[in-house]
Amino acid sequence: MSLLDIRVPAVLLRIDRNPFHHGTLGAVRSLGRAGVEVHVVADCATSPVRRSCFVRGVHAPPPPGASPAEVARVLHRVAARVGRPAVLIPMDDAGAVAVGRVRAELAPVYLLPAMPGALPERVADKAELAGMCAALDVAHPETLVPDSARQAASAVARLGLPAVAKWSRPWLVPADSGLRSTVLVRSAQQARDLYARAGEAGSRLLLQAFLPPGPDRDWFFHGYADSGGLVRAGGTGRKQRARPRGAGLTSVGRWTENPEVHVLAERITEALGYRGILDLDFRRCGTTGRYHLLDFNPRPGAQFRLFTDTAGLDVVRALHLDLTHRPLPEGAPRPGRAFVVENYAPLSALRPAPAGRELAWHAPDDRAPGWAMWQLWGRHAAGRVCDRLRDRLRRVPAGRFTRLAR
């Protein structure tokens, strides 16, 4: 018999068009294995997620850049098809922000954590987060918000090079813009050029002091803050490899107990009155040893399945149990357990894992998404190679082709 109330379905919302979002597949499998009916509201036309045997239904998502009202209309249409109240789980920041704004409108047909609707947007906004950290006395990289291209150049001069550039609301960056949510700035001119594209990015440019990565410096915390504010499930993990290197998603992570990070995460959550699933990123300063909060994501992190305890509890199951008024089982942590994203770290997926390992795509009871991922990844990689070759050929002076032809 399932610990979860399988009479209550789950709806996963993802507005981002990334077909390689393995966190969505993790949530599908976590709930589906427990017998919950899982519906996915996402662009799954090419995504391996739709191939999972645990997906009951796939529904068209809101368009990129959709307003909260448009998101609400889509979710109401899905609710009508599902036919009964469901647990709603946003899987990206855009979805979490939109759901927070229209929480009252969605409450009759969806089960949602009880917290201020504006809070997901505040913690996801990088500029707001910097202010929150200052108010809570939580270490955070020095952050400057320029008001002109000249100020952007002055900011990097003050912060030192390289500096980190972020868009305060990265979920607003158009997918086809070529802009990345976070980049390393290596010159004052690069800072000026980025500032000039703020209108295109849809939010303010932030410049931050760069904290160098290194062994034992990149940490993350996943948890679920229940209706009483108690942080349940999840744990602390160490990022061993990232894509892009030093400033990207976790391609290899390990469950590593870190009481200092755990206590810090709980203090932040309690002070903000946050409820629901959270994913925090920290970097330890090599000089002071303090843990700096880099990001507060108001939704499941892509590697949340790393923190599956001996009772099978993870943050997604904790959310479903709590919102359906079921007790959360008491399991033991499993430190040493690894999480590997195979297409980003294929060799790590083949190495021995004595303490256990969770693969992002492959699973013995759900093989189709893994095979579909490799087919899609092969086409993706081949396309990138062709794009780079074309780009290099465009840079070759025409005279060189003439000389080569002779």
C-alpha cells in the first residue's frame, strides 16, 4: 500500500522549453512509482520525459513569456481534464513565480503550500535576494546594480575581474536571444555590452564579486518546508562537477552531510516564512570560510532525487504527503549517495558507486526516456558541431579558399 494518497493526482508545470530538463523526469518517476497519477504541463514534443511509463497525460504549456493570467487559464483547462483537485508542482522559476501571483485563483482546483504569493518571485529575483541576505545577515557576494553602461564598467572595476554578471529575473530571458542567465565578465567593455542588452533580457543586470570555485566549495541544499514551517526531507550535497564548469547545473553531485549549511538553510527558510519545496546554492569563500548564498530557487532542484532516504522520501513526495494531510515517514539519510547526469558526465555514470547512485535519465523500470535522451542528445551534439564549423568557415577570409583550391 502506498504511503501517498493515490486518489490525489499531481500536475507538473514547466514553462521553460528545455527538452533535457531531467528534474521533470525525476518528479514523474518519484510520484508515479508511488501510484500517483501524474500529468505534465510542458513542451514535451521532443522531450524524453513524454516517453516515461509513469506519465498519465501531457498537456500543452503556456507560451514563453506568458502572463500569470495566461498561465492560470492553461492550468484551469488542465484541471478540468484531470477532473479532481491535484497537487500542483512548478518545476521552473517562471512557473513558480506565475503560480505565486495567481495562487488564490488556483486554490479551488489545486493543492498548494500556504505562503505569501509574492515570496517565490522575491527569492527568485537575484536583486531582491541580495537585499534579503543583507537584511538576514547571510553572506552573499557583493552585488552592484548599474544604472548605465558607464556604471557597469565602474562596477567591474570596483569588484575586480573576472566578475559575475546575472540578469535579476533570468526566467524572462528569451530562449532565442543567445543570452545566458549567468556569465563571467572579463572586461569593462563586456560589462557595457551586456548592460546594453538589458531591455532584451527583460530585467536588470547585476554584477557580483566572483568567488572562485574549488574542491569542497560548491554546495546545495534541497528541502521541503511543511505547513508548520519545519524543513523536512532533502539534505546537503556537494557539487563535484558542473556544466558549464564552475557556474552551471550539477552534473555530478554527492549527498554530503554539512551541518553548517543545513542550519543556515533552515534559518533562512524560517526567517522568510517560506513554505514548499526549495533549492539553495551556496559557495564557500576560500578566504573567510563563510558560505555565501548564491541562489534561492522556489521549486525542486533538478537533482532532488539525490536526497531519497531509506523510507523512499524525497522533497516531491514530502510535498504531496503534506498537502494531502498524510504523515511523512521517518527515514534515515543516505550520505555518500551520488547523482549523475549521464549526457553531461558519461564517465562518472560508469564508475563504481559503493554508497549508491541515482542516474538522471536511466532507470531499470523506465528505460524508454534514457534511450530517447541519447537519440536526442546525439542530434543536439551533431547540430552544435555543425554550427561551430559553419561559424569558423564564415571567419576564414575568402582569399584562403582560393589558395587552398590551388
